[in-house]
Amino acid sequence: MSTAIRELIASLKVKHEDEVALLNSLAKGQAELDGPKLSRLVAEADLENWSAQSTLARNKLLDAFALELALGFSENALDFDFCNRVVNELLGALNLQEEEPALFWSVFLAFDAGEFYHDKDRSIHPVDRYTRPQIAEIVRGHTTDLAEHAAS
């Protein structure tokens, strides 16, 4: 399963990087109001399809996705902007009647914490102060999942 999720993440990463490169190539101000916007990387239909293809319940799929994002971020293979965008979009695709999967929710909150400064101290970026330590703790807490990750 990890291989399939890593492949999904890789395809989402390419789409994300292409969109960001396009926006960065535009003249300053051109993209602000009338220019192209970032499209959704993940919709509810995508989540349904991935769940059906994997035969995993959506909550299990979201937890597996979150672990792969956490691992990629902790290994510096995936950057904060991409991971944060994906977990935000996954949350948006989650049916609000569903119970949030625990691991997914922890990873979401770790990336959410890196979005802003929490106080007046600007000496450490919030990603370094909050997200990195939380993700490191999440990864440490899933050592059995990591053994499976290394084997796949």
C-alpha cells in the first residue's frame, strides 16, 4: 500500500510544482486577481476512488496518506507548502459526518501549526518551531509502520 500512496503523492507533487512554477513565472500582480489560481489537488471524488482502488476504508487511507506525508517531510523529500496544501485539501474532501482519523488529524494539526506565528517571537519560523518537532514525534511514534514502509 505504501508504494501506491507514494506514487499518488508523487503525481500530486508534480501537479503542485507545475502550478507553482506557472504562478511564479507571471509578472508580479498578474496572478493576484485575474490570473490563474491553484486548482484543487484532491477532491472528495478522488478520495472515494483511491479508497475503492486500495480497498481501504477512507479513514485508514487518510492515515496511510498522512504517514507518507509525514515521512516525506521528515526526510526532506517533501516540502512544507506541498504537505500543508495536501492535508488541507484532504481535510476539505473528508465528509464532515465522518470521524477524523487520529493519525491524519495529528499530521494535519502539525502542518496547521506551521502556517503562522503563534506569538511575537519571530526568531524561529513556525515550521521549525512547531511542525518539524511534531512531525518528528509522529514519525517516532509509528516505528512499526516505518518498518512496513521500509519493506515496501
